[in-house]
Amino acid sequence: MKQITSAAPRAGAQKACVQTPIAGFRPILRRELLYALRTARVSLGLSGRDVQVLDTLLSFLPCRDRQTGGERPVGPDMMLVVYAANSTICERANGMCDRSLRRYIDRLVTAGLIARRDSATGKRFPLRRGGRIVDAYGLDLTPLFHSAERILELARQAEQDKEEIRSLRAQALTLRATLLDAADTLSETDLTFVLSAKTILRRVSLGLAGTRDILDKLQALIRSSSSPATQDATVPGPDTTVCAPAPAHENPRRTSANTTKEPGGNGQTVRQVEPKKINTKKPRSDQSHDLTGRWSQYPTLASFFPSSPQTANDLNETLPILARLVGLAEKSLISALRAIGLNQTLHALEYIAMHADHIQRPEDYFAKLVEKAMASTSARRCFTGKQGQAYSRQL
């Protein structure tokens, strides 16, 4: 004992004894603590690089069992001071530069997760007794293990919040799809919010409170909506029975004409197709002529709606809904409008709607119809490409 106390003053230590205090904390495996740090780093105010530096420092602890070769838990009887030089730490931290390492160490010291045990010269080196290392000057990880229980609790809470956010997001996206099915009953402000809700829900920084706020607003819109389709957000309304007559087992995105159409997916694997977009451009006069007469040429498509579109804006809002009903993505509709124009696109939609019972892959079938129409010279004379591009830009 006298040898240790006399060695420190000769080394110029700022403290007479720098031994890691033996405090009571539960032994814990490094990987368990590291996983908790990664999960709870936002609650702790840490960045990904902060956690990387902690991971590197933890790798210097002597946790390897010499007899079994396995890793043993870190306990209070273990020396928790890392005395490796900055160059060694940087090399192990995937080549991190020395300046960045110093900055991250300062952040971790400020956060109270590590402590400095410096000699008078600022050098790091071990203290030996009987040929064995018993203590060292360097970076002390004892505060980190003192906070292990708190970090584990924060990690458990973060996991619970993540599960709850996932559930609330799924509910919110379902309500959003229901509201979009009855978009004509919403005001312009409410519709703008409903359209942007999906983008807002993707934000990582939204958090649990923000997700709940979005869900509450959507529920308020559901309650205030006068449309029968939105009276019960979890039960399809009577107005949603019209869709392409295809068996459910053939295409999960389309339902039979005799069954109700379910609301949107859970927001995890199904990309919702926007049934309505806000049109900020003034339609050209040549796009809105004779819409009623043109609509009567497609009886199957016309049966989906109680009234035919009267203006170009009405048609612009109807086309994405038609694509969704027959199982097509909006991008396929836009590509067809640009390639073959409005008339031939409606012909293709009409054909798929009429034969939905036999078409198992409407996307592939629609692509073949578009290719055939492009190869036909008569298809090019039915509708100018500029008009089709104008409708695709509005979508």
C-alpha cells in the first residue's frame, strides 16, 4: 500500500490516490449496456458518434475470462480506467481523427458518463503493484456503470414508446385513408392537413406526443365529417362498396364488387395512393370540353360514380380514384397519360374494370395495353400527347 501512495506523488498526480472506488452496481455485460445506450441515446442526449466512442472505450476493459475464453460481466471489483493513448483509441474507433475524439470525450464528460483521472502532465499510464496493474491514470468509466440501471430503464421506456408510436401511426394512416375516400366532404384546409399527415408521421423527431396529436386531429375530422363513409373509421361505409369486381384472393389490393372496400393499410408495407390532389394550376379550356359525352363511352367506369365529371378539375380528381379501384399505382396512370393520352388511358381502365375477374396482375396487363396503344397509329390520333401530359402534371 505504501508503494502505491508514494508512486503517485512522484508521478505528479493531482490526487494522492486515483483508485477506482468500489461502488455497488450490478454486474452487467458490455454488450447489454451498449445495446441500452444505442436504444436510449436520444433520451440521454447522445449522438451516434458519442455511442461509438463509448463502445471503443468499453472494448479496452479486461472482460475476457482467461479460463473459459468467454466474456464476463463488468463488476465493481474490475479496474474501469482506460489508459490507452488517443492514437490507439482513434485507430480502434475506425480511424476517427484525434480532434473529433477529444470533442466527443468532452461531451461524454459533460454528460457525466465518464470522468478524467489525469496526472499532472496529462499523461495516461497504469499503476502496478507486484507486476500487476492495479489502477491507472486515464478515462474512468465508473460513472457509466453507476448509471447503468438508469440507462437500462430509459432503453426499456424507449422500446415501449417505439411500439406505441408504431401502433398509433398505423391507426392514423388508416383514418387518413378513410378521410381521403370522402375527400369531397373536407374543406381545403382540412384536406391539406390530411394529405400532409403521412409525411409528418414519417418524421423521426415527431415522437410519441406528436404522433398522438396527429391521431387526435384525424379523429376530430372523422367525427366532424358528414360523410357516411367516415362515421366509423374502423368499419367501411356504404359508399365504399363500389370497386372493380375482382376476387380478394387474386389481388389483395382489390376487393369484389359485392364486398365492402376496406380502409387503407397499416402504414408499414402498403403505399397509399393519393385519391385527390390540390390543383393549383388553372386548367386549359380545351381540356374541359365534352367531358360528359366522353364519360358515357365508359359505362363500367361511370358506374363507380353517381355523376360524371363536369370540369377538368373533376376529371383530375377522379382519375387517381379509378386507378386505385382497378388496382393500379398512380405512377402507372401518370405514365400512361403522358404516353398515350386521356382517351386511350380511359379505354385501358375500362377494359381492366370489365375483366377484373380474370386479370390477376392489373399492373402488368395495363402496361401491355399501354404498349399496344403506343404501337397503334390510330391511338396517337385520338388525343394529343400535350393534353395527356397536362393531365399527368396536374396529378
